[in-house]
Amino acid sequence: MLRRVVRLVLALVFVGLVSLGVYLLTRPTVPLNVRTYGPTWQVTVDGLLQGRPQNASSCWSGGGNLPNLPGFGPVTTYCWTSVAGHPLNFRFIDKTPSSTRELLYMPASGDWTLQHGWCVQQLSGPWWDLRSPGAGCPSKFTLVP
């Protein structure tokens, strides 16, 4: 009788752990709130682009200049990519030792030639949420091959 109870408890614990693992792997990610913060992001992009050098592509450390973007969080680097034949793209990047997350401003939403290897999710209009694939893309994100 005691053995049967122990087996039942172990089986329930096992099922619970498997269920928790499946939930953690498939849970939807909370999208960035473009409705609330989009206007602030656009003002930030416009301000940063006004004084930019004419380099085709450039990245800078956020440092004290841009430590936190409302609705996105800490920014470790920001970049623009302006390559002939491609409209300007602008990225706010939060890079940690385990992952990279980006808020991408990409006015030409069909131009994915510069986004290979990223997990992407369109937020609204020209705003996209990009994640490093790591062990796979989060729920509702698509990998750009």
C-alpha cells in the first residue's frame, strides 16, 4: 500500500514537472507596448538620426546617453543600417551574456535581407521585436532563415 502511494506521488511530481517545462517553453512572450511607447521611440529615433554621421552603418554604446528606453528597457548599443538599396533601419539593442533582444525600426517591412538568423515579431507599423534564437524562437516569433 505504501509503495503504491509513493509511486502515485512520484508520478504526479513527474507529470507536474513535465507540464511546467512545457508551459515555460511555449508560454507567449509579452509583446512590447508600441501603442503606449511608439511615439516616444519615434522621437528618440528622429533625434538620434538628426546628428548622425553619413556612415553607411554605425553602432554606438548607449552609455550615459541612452541607458533606458521607456517600454523596452536598458539599451547597451544602438545602430543604424543604411545600405544602398535598403531603407534605413534603426536598432535599440539589449545584449546580455545569455541573449540579445532588439527593438527594430524598419520602415520597409518586407526587407529581411539584413535580419537573417533572428527571431522576429512585428509589433505595429515599422516596429519589430527581435530576439536571438538561442534554443529556438519564443512563441509567436518567426525565425528569419
